[in-house]
Amino acid sequence: MDSTDIDRFDTSRFEASRNRLASLAYRLLGSATDAEDAVQDGFLHWQAADREHIKVPEAWLTKVVTNLCLDRLRSAQARRERTAGAWLPEPLLDGDPMLGPAETFEQRESVSLAVLTLMERLSPVERAVYVLREAFSYSHAEIAEILDITESASQQHLHRSRRRITAERRRDGGELDPASARRIVEEFLTAATSGRTERLVALLTDDAIAISDGVGGMAEKLLRFDTPQRVAAVVRAGLKPTAAKRRLAGGTPAIHYAHVNGAPAILFVIGDQVRGIATFDLASGRIETVRGIAAPTRLARLTAAWRRQEPDTPLITQW
């Protein structure tokens, strides 16, 4: 095998791991864009390595990409961006390979927007241990090797991260019934666009909150609204159609139902461009969290995925 054939073979070995590495990096960083960059950096490390002496490429690549992600999480720029109050995970449309394994509840939960947000409160190493164990089922011995820590330290980090996420998780809603979830979201949308505030409040939990990056994603800090009444008021104001809003949006959006990071969502689409989304965390048949995301940089990958699929009939065609 000449050098060109060897390079092709080694490249194909990396490509076979790309989706898994991207899924790992996304969970660690909460950003598809940053995850792609980390995986590409991992490829450059792979090209520069003495590959003949790498016995288990998958393990080697996992270690390299994990530590590249930890470097990003520890960087001064990342800390500034993530503590400035305007950070949200980048949402992904269900079916995106970057969401990765989804066979178990723990794997699906680890990529939810709620848990990705809570993982921001963990240290980088705690976050890595949590993701490697919960989403990818690595043993503590393997995690210790990846992170250059002891098995005992890995166990302690996992215990702390689980405890913090469980304690700060607003509610364990369990698995969603897809039909019920869609019905609740459709009722929510109907009430919001018709201005029925009382019905909106009835669909919300007593401690419901709404979080938004602002109209067009331009808010300097995330906007947060507490209490069902405040949430209902801001949702009604935001979703009630007006001519001024249509001009601001650049047209009349069709509103589609979708699943984003495993949660029910509505997408506001003009042409083939997703202009904004709202995702919903449900508990006991009601809505506990609404997340509004409109920043184009946060929606770029989701929009690209949307364009590749055949959309279903919109919930609303003339908003």
C-alpha cells in the first residue's frame, strides 16, 4: 500500500468516527458550530500523528476531541461569552446526526436543551465525565484514561454532576407522549395567536418560565419571564399577528410543528428560512418552560436540516 492509499485508508477511518465525535463535541460545547470546529481540529491532529502506533483509533480520537473541547470550555473567551448572560445551546432538528445516540432515556436527556443549559454550571471536567458516562456509556477506567484522572476522581465527578443536574432540573417530566405533546402545543399556539390569555395561563405550570434571545436574536442578555401570567402576556404579545410584525419579519411566516433536541417545538418559516423557533418543556400535561430562539447564528444548522426534508402541513399558513 503506497502513501496515497494509506492516507485514504486513514482518512476513511477518521470519517467513520466523525458523527460520533461530533455528537460528543456538541454535548460538551452546546454549539454545533464549535463542535464542527473541534472535530476538524481533531482531524488535523489525526493527520499529524504517527498513526502506525495508534492501536485503537476510536479511543485515541475520543481522547483528542474531548480534550480539545475542554480547552475551548476553559478558554477566557468562552468564559466571557457564557457568563455574559446571552448564551443558549444551539438547537438541532431531530434526526440531525449530531444529536447522536438516542436509545436510552439518559442519552436523550443529555442532549435536551434543558440539560445542555444546566451543564453550563458544571466544571469542564464534570461535564466531560457526565457526557462520557451518561451518553456514551464509557467505564470509569476508560474515562480516567481519556481525561488523565483517576477512576476514583471520575466516580466523584459523576456523582457531583448527577447531583447538581438532578437538584437544579426543574422537574423530571419523564418520557413524552408525542400525541399529547403535539395537542398541548397546538392549544398553546391557538390561544396565543387569538389572544386568549386565560387559556394560555391554564396551559402553563404554576412555576412556568419563558426565556428568549429577543426579536431577531438581538438581545444583549437573555430575556427571562417568570410566573404564568408574565409568560402568557409576553407570549400573547409576541405571537399575536400584526402587519408591523409581518413587515419586521420580512413576510408572513408559516408555523410548523417539529421536534428540536427531543422536545416539541414550533418553527416560524419564511420561504426556506427558519426565522425563529419556540421549544417547550412539558410536565404533567402542562408547559413549564418556553424557549424562544431567533438569532440566525443559532439557527443556521437547523435551517439547513429543514431545507433537506419535506415539510409537513403547517399548523398556521397565514400568521
